Amino acid sequence: MSQGPGFGNSPHSSAHIHCQEAELGLNEHHQNEVINYMRFARSKRGLRLKTVDSCFQDLKESRLVEETFTIDEVSEVLNGLQAVVHSEVESELINTAYTNVLLLRQLFSQAEKWYLKLQTDISELENRELLEQVAEFEKAEFTSSNKKPIIDNIKPKLAPLNEGGTAELLNKEILRLQEENEKLKSRLKTIETQATNALDEKSKLERALQDLQLDQGNQKDFVKAQDLSDLENTVAALKSEFQKTLNNQTENQKSLEENLAMAKHDLLRVQEQLSMAEKELEKKFQQTAAYRNMKEMLTKKNDQIKDLRKRLAKYEPED
């Protein structure tokens, strides 16, 4: 992992380190964590050394009871001791490697929670100068005259202390905001399209009303079933589109409801204009000589219109 500032970069000899308190170039919190780990490692190392010493002691007490030994007996004793010591040392080396992996796992897990990517430089693990600095640091920290109190073992919460980590977090937040902005733009475009379609339908209805007003001379064509069917289909399509948008985009429910209400108001306004046109036509038609002859026919047509309006009311969206 990246070295702290100043660690391993000093051109001075190790003798200079004795003149001042050994440091690893880390902040106080991280340096205390290193001290805790070194204390743990020293304890494990001491236990293993005692185990190796006991191997030799057991050999002395159990096998070295004769005054003289043959070459074969000495070889057998040494081979047995070699096997025992080899097993103990191998076990300790394996355990040390696994322990280091667990330590790295803790650091990496904390870093990933902050979206950080730590890097290691394996070649630095064999840097003799740095190893000597660590040895001097251990000597300074654990000599009896300079021994420091044990630091409370509180689970740390890794925080990004360098600018690189902060910049990466900011970049991720910027990307997230940009994606959200694109989604909002897409939703706005959809709503604008729906509003445009509603305005187009409104224009069509207004043109249809104008055509009806111009066709006052022919009562049979005053209200066409096809026009009312198109109007019903338009209302049904608008209702279906708005309902689908509400289901897929619940966060825009309020906006879509407002658009739906606007479409409904526009439809009511067109219906009101249509009703006024009917009344105006009826008024003018009553003033003509053909009124008496067409009254019965007009009454039937008006009944048809009322029936169609009742059917149309079934497709009007609820508030």
C-alpha cells in the first residue's frame, strides 16, 4: 500500500534515527494501529520461540541420557529434532501469512465502503532500508524505558484522508447526478410530448367544431357518428397513456395528474363550445321556414346526441 509521507525516503543513516523518536510517516491514529499489530506479532513470535526452545529441552531430557553416542544415533536425534523444528517454523510462517491476509482484508473492506482502491508494492517488502527503519521503530516503541501504554482496541472506521479518495467520491456523485439529470430530461421530454399531443387533439376538436358550424345548412351531417367515435378513441388513448405513465413512473404522478386534468378541462371546454354551437344552430334554425318540417327530425337527432354523450361520459377519466 502507499507509503506515508517521509517513510523510506530519508537519505540519513539508521544512526540518525536513534537521535529522535522513530516514526513511520503515518498519522497518530494509523501509527497506533501499527503498534498494536507489532505488539500482537511480538506476542506470537515469543510463543513460537518458546515452543522451539521446548523442542530442544525435550530432546535433552529424553534422548541425551547416554555419555556416548554413535554416529547413527546422533544422526537420528538430529533428524528427529529437525523434523519437529521444521514443523513448528512452517506452521508459524503459514499462520503469519494468513494473519497478514486477514489484516489486508480488513483494510480493503473498509476502503471499499468509501469507494477507494488501495494498491500495494510487493517489492517494498524486501527493502532493506525500510525494514531497518521498522526495526528501529519497534526498538523505540517497546524498550522498557520508552514503552507506551496499550491503546484501546476500538474498531476503526477507515476514512479517505487523501485528495485522491475525495476526488473519486466527488466524481461518483457527479456521475450519479448526471444520470439523474438525464432521467429527468427524458421524463420532461415525455411530458412535453404528451402535452403537445393534447394540444394537437384540442386543435382537431376545434377544427371539427368549426366544420360543424359551417355545415348548418345540412342537419343530417350536423353530428357525425365518426367524429364522436374519434373523440371517444382520443379520450380513451389519453387515459390509457396517462395511466401507463403513472404506473411506470410513480415519482411523476402529481405532474401526470395535472396534465390529465388539463386534458379533461380542455375536453369539457370543447364540449361546452359544442353545446353552445348546438344551441346557436337551433336558435337560427328555428327562425327558418323549414323549422316546422325538421322539428321532428331534429328531436330524434338530439336524442341520439344525448345517448352518445352518455356513452362518452363513461370514458372520461376520473379526477
